[in-house]
Amino acid sequence: MLSEQSVPVVRATLPAVGAAIGDITELFYRKLFDAHPELLRDLFNRGNQANGEQQRALAGSIAAFAGMLLERPDARPDAMLSRIAHKHASLGVTSDQYKIVHRHLFAAIAEVLGDAVTPEVAAAWDEVYWLMANALVAVETRLYQEAEVAEGEVWRRMEVVERREESLDAVSFVLRPADGGPAGPFRPGQYVSVQSQLPDGSRQIRQYSLSAAPGRSDWRITVKRVHGEGQPDGEVSSWLHAHTRVGDVLTVSAPFGDLALAQGDGPLLLASAGIGVTPVLAMLDHLAATGATRPVTVVHADRTPADHAHRREQLDLIRALPDARLHLWYEEPGDGAPEASTGRADIGGLELPEGLTAYLCGPVPFMRAVRGDLLRRGVPAEAIHYEVFGPDLWLGQQ
């Protein structure tokens, strides 16, 4: 909760800070990487820096957090904090790094806003920053404890024991601990980070959902090759596709992520588009492996059947569940998918049971459309969960 003296200052300056937050975050990252080039080389996603998505995500989270402090002072934005904290933990972020961020962020604020940053204004926004930072550190500390690792020590070496082409642009890798130990538990829907040593010497990190159920001696991830479509192709996905083979060893984090299938017997909606199918696969696999009988409605949208990663596997898992229904949409179904509708997914006409819990994964426009339909049909917002691949540009916009 903001102090009484800071509330009016933040309220008065939030419009100016919000209007300039894009310039502030851009300058912040420039200052940060000038002082710590190793962070851009070995921690931050260079692609998201180049296209501006990371800057927009940071700007959105700061503005959303400040707004919540003003409008809902007795509540904490736990969903937003949890999502950010899980991503930080998967990268091995440590509490001391928040001091580095603070130094360069406030230098950027002072430079962009100039004389408007009086000592009073600086103190109020310093309070906002540390409220958010300390809340994140608390959540991340708990996540590290639950993972039974020291702060930031999330990495282990895992051997690729199987590689399989799953669609035109998706390949799966089955991973086992290189030391012969157990792969370890996770919750269906969670992801791991993978470090890739690239030819220029950088160590870039990306997150990939675990695409098979927990409880086995191995983990599986599925990597879609990212085509730039006018921008550079995804450097890590392209590298993994081109160079990773059976017998190679990858550096992989402990599992994290707050899109995780909750226990219970209530009805489910699992809605995905494109490579967003991967956490849904882990959920379906887990439901089948545990003999679940709960009603499950599965929605998936893709460009073509050939682009649908794990298509046959997903169909088989749904058939293995006693009360599961599949609704497929392909933009170009062709002749090989008579069960699919043509076009983009539209759940408006689907029969949905009362009391369902929804899990969404895919491009933000897809999830926004599905979420909007669910809200209009009376599904409570707290029953709709989602996962964004990459910086969460949806934070604070719902």
C-alpha cells in the first residue's frame, strides 16, 4: 500500500509518467545494457529487445501496478505479480538484480522527465518501484524454495534422448537428466527455460512448455521455428532446429509457470491456437494418464492440418478421455481434415457446461477473442487462465 504522502503525488504524475513510459523504458534498457552488456548477451531476449516487445511489457506492468495501487489500494495484483515472478524464476533472476534495475530505471526517469522529477516525485515513484520489486522478490523466493533450489540456481544439464518432427515447423525433444537422476515433477501447463550457446558466444534463453504429462523419467519440449515475416527469424528456435540432435546436452531450468492445471473434477475448456497447443497436450496427457472423467471441451485453431503440431497425438488423447469433445478450426483445412471447420476459432456457438474452468494459450488476439466470448457468456474472469509466449503485452489490459 502506498503511503499517504505518496498517493497524491503518484496520482498527479501518473498521466505524465504514463505518457512518457515508452521513452523511459527504451532509455532504461539502453543504459542497463551499456553498463551490463552481459545481460543482453546472456539473459534478455535479444529479439524482444529489437522489436520493442520487452520495453512495452515493462512499461505496461509498471503503469498497471501504479494504477492498481491508486484504484485498489487494499488489493494486491497477485495474478500479474505471479506471472512476472514465474518468468523471472525461470531465468534465474536474483534479488540483487533489482538494485541494478532501480539505478538505471530512475536515471532514465530523471533524464526523460527532467525538472518535473522533484525530490517529492522521485521519492513517491521510488516507493512504487520498491513495492513492486519487493513483492516480486517475495514470490520468487517462494518459487525457489518450492523448486528446492538456491536463489537463481535453477539450471541443470539434460541430454536429448529423442528428436521428432511434429509438424512443418515444430520439433519435439525428449530430455533426461545428464547425471542420471530423476527428471523431477512439474504441473501440467508449466514451462522450462533452455539456454542456447550461439555462434557469437552469447547465451540466449527461451521458454518452452513441457508438452507431455509429468510423472515420467523424462521431460518433453516442443519448439516451433519462428519465421520473422520481415524481421529476423527466431535465433534460438532456428538454432535448436538446425543443430540439436540426439545425444546433445542442453542447459535447462527447473519448471515454472502459473498456467497449471488445477486438481478437481469440474468441467474444463482447453483452448489453443498454433504452438499454444503444447501446454494443452501436457494437460490432456495428464488427464488421460490419471483416468480423469471430468468433462473436457478442447478447442484448437491452426493454419492447416500440416501446421498443427502433435495433431495425431492430440486426437488420440482426446479419444482416450471418456467425456471430451474436440472443436477444430483450420484456415485452410484441405481434404485431410473433414472434422474441422474452416476459418478462425469461434466458441460463441459451442455448448459449454456450467462452472467450467478455462485455460487459453496462443496468440494474444486469439486469447482476447476467446476470453471475451467466455465473459459474455457469464464465465467469471477468475476462472479464465492464460499463457503468453514471450513478453506479456496483455498485463493490465484486461
